[in-house]
Amino acid sequence: MRISTLTLLTVFVALVLGACTENVGDLMKLTPEGPTGPLYGRSWYNSHEARPGDTVIYRPQGYIMPPSVPRYGPVYLDGLRFDKDGQFTFYTFGPADAPEAHVGRWEPTQENQNILTMTLENTELRPPFRLRVLRVENDKLVVLRLR
């Protein structure tokens, strides 16, 4: 009896946890009406969480970061915002260490809708770059910086 109760509890926990994680396709949709999902219209900041390779974990503005995350006033070292109309904002620090927002455009690549190309209006600041969106949740964005 004890083993079957433990087995049922394990199966229940696995089902609940499996339902909590949604895949990129469900949360980042490109439809004829435009993109939908929690990726869009929100500012995401690098959480500096441990991660493998070139993956980066971003958290939405307002997320309470753990004390170990380096803070620079109300914003973090780098941030992103994807708007539904294709506008992209890159948050970073300027020459006087004041936060700056740099505007550009984002668009999915033709070969893979999960790979986004970002081009800032000021290409001297940063040349166009690409990110592969690995996972989008309401409180977590995981991307891979492509070279």
C-alpha cells in the first residue's frame, strides 16, 4: 500500500510539473494578425543565472531577483523588449553608466520562426545579431546567442 501511494504521488507531481512548462510554439506564435504570447510587449532583463554555454536567462521587469544577481539601480546590465509590431528595444548602460534604451527591429528568420534577427537603428552600437528562443514562460525567457 505504501508503494502504490508513493507511486501515485510521484505520477501526480510529474503531471503537474509537466503542465507548468509550456513550449515555445504555444507561447510565441506568429499569426497573420501578428505575434502573440508573453514574449511580446514586456521588458526582459538578464538574470545572470547559471546557464550552459551561450544560453541566457531573462526575467520580466518586476520579477524579484535573488540577492546574488548584480543590480545596477532599477535595471540590470542588459535587457530586451520585443513588440508585436516588430520594434525591438535593447537596454544597456551608456557612457555615463546611465541606462539607455536603443531601438531597432526584430524579425524571424525564414528557415526557423524561433530564430530572431535583431537590428538596432544605431548599428555602430551593436551590429545585427540573432537569438534562438529556446523557452518562453510567463516569468522566464531562455535564449541562445547565435554567432
